[in-house]
Amino acid sequence: MSTEAFSDDFTITARRVAHDVVLVAIAGDLDFETVPRAKAFLAEATAGSPQHLILDLTAVEFMASSGLALLVSARAGDDGIQGYLHLLGVTGNRAVQRPLAAVALLDLFDIGTDLANMLADLDAVPTPVD
């Protein structure tokens, strides 16, 4: 999988963490400038049609309405983004949790607190580390 650093303040990485699970971690701001690139990256990272896509938003420092739209789009499987969407890094991350709560979207998503428990809940077999 790949890593993209679009600027000093925005990084997105992807890796397969289980047979049919892709983990994408986003760091920085999700706004009008970064969302188009993030959307394209997510489509590329999920091109192999994984059953699950986990977005780790732990390091997101700001989420604009375009970031919220990206999450809704990914959940719907739009824009070539594939896999059932799960979120990490929401609980306790004010930059992510607050905007989701403000527009009543928290209940729309499967939100986990850590990767190990989420993979266990998915009954996913971890991919061996190279």
C-alpha cells in the first residue's frame, strides 16, 4: 500500500491489516483543499474491493464540512471508495467528534476505540507483518 504526504500538514497512509481489511490513517486537516486528494487516495487504496475500510482519524486536527461529506460519501460507497466503513479516532478527538455530533452523524458510523478490538469485532484474520 502507499503513503502520500500532500503537504507538511497533511498525510494519508494505507495498509492492509487483515485479509479483507484496509486501514487508512489521515493526519492533518480535512478541508476543501485536502478532501479531493483524500477521496482519490481512498478510491485507489480500496480498488482491490476490500470488505472493510477502517479510517483512522486520530491525527485529524480539523474537519470542515467537506471532510464530513467525504465520510458520508465513503460510507455510501460513492466516488469509487469501496468497503464497509468503520472509524477510529473519533471518540475523544474534539476536532472530529464535535462536527460529527453537531450535524447528528455520530450514529451513522461504526465507531471503534482501537484497532485490535475493531478487528476482533470484524472477526478479521490479521495480515502478517513483513
